[in-house]
Amino acid sequence: TNVQAKDWKVIRFGTESSYAPFEYKTPDGKLTGFDVDLGNAICAKLKAKCVWVENSFDGMIQALKANKFDGILSSMTVTDERAKQIAFSSKIYNTPTRMVAKKGSPLLPTAASLKGKRVGVQQGTIQETYAKTYWAPKGVTVVPYPVQDLIYQDMMSGRLDAT
């Protein structure tokens, strides 16, 4: 089918601002990052005003479906489950998932290495799905968080072993 673009005057993008360098806030509260630059370039090309709507990542698809914004620019991986609900553009970039632990930690991203440890994940992410599917049944405590910044805080304080 041929999809015609409407005449956009304002484009509202949903984002979750705790994923530097993709989307984050500067110390003075300004939203910035690769995805923000990309959205602003799209708006400039279409001569439209960009409006950024911050939303929790785990509620991003529901908010799009409820018309709280027109598109999502928040490093969302295409999955079969998500593709059943919303349309995706072509992949813009590929960011492999990595486990993060304190410097010098001997932990590896395996269920055996993480058994008995606490691993933080952001709700609604592919990382949460993976950890709950492959690690939790093997004795890893998977701790979901609403935002990534809280995970980093708990990592620094020692409440988590990895993310």
C-alpha cells in the first residue's frame, strides 16, 4: 500500500531520556542526544515544529497508540511482539546489549556467573525479557526498574551486582 504523508506542522516524538548518548538531559535540563538530533533533523526537513514528550519506556507503545505523540525516537529494538502493535521504520543503527558491572568485577553475562546475584533491568526492554527468560529460572535475581538512571544509582550504591 502507498502511504501518503500528511502536511505536518508539529511532530510529537516520544522519548525516555536516560540513555546517553542516544537521549538524555544536559545538566540544565535540555533534552539532547543522537535520537533527539535525528528527530530535530526530520522536523527541519519537513519544516515542522518538533515537540518532545518524555514517557516511561515500558509505556511507550501504549502512549503512541493513545496518540500522546506521533512517533517514538527512543532506541527501540524491533521485536515480533512490538511489530504486531506498531509500525517501525528501517533500522537506523544496531546497539548490541552489554552487561555492566563495577570495574574489576569478575561477573560474566551468564546465568552461572550471575547465580545468587542481583541484576537490574529496565521495565519493558528486551533486556528485561532476556534476563527473566534465561537468568531468573537459574537463580539470578532480576530486579526491574522504571528508569535506567535508578539502576545506575543502585549499581553505584552496591544494591545491584550488574545491569
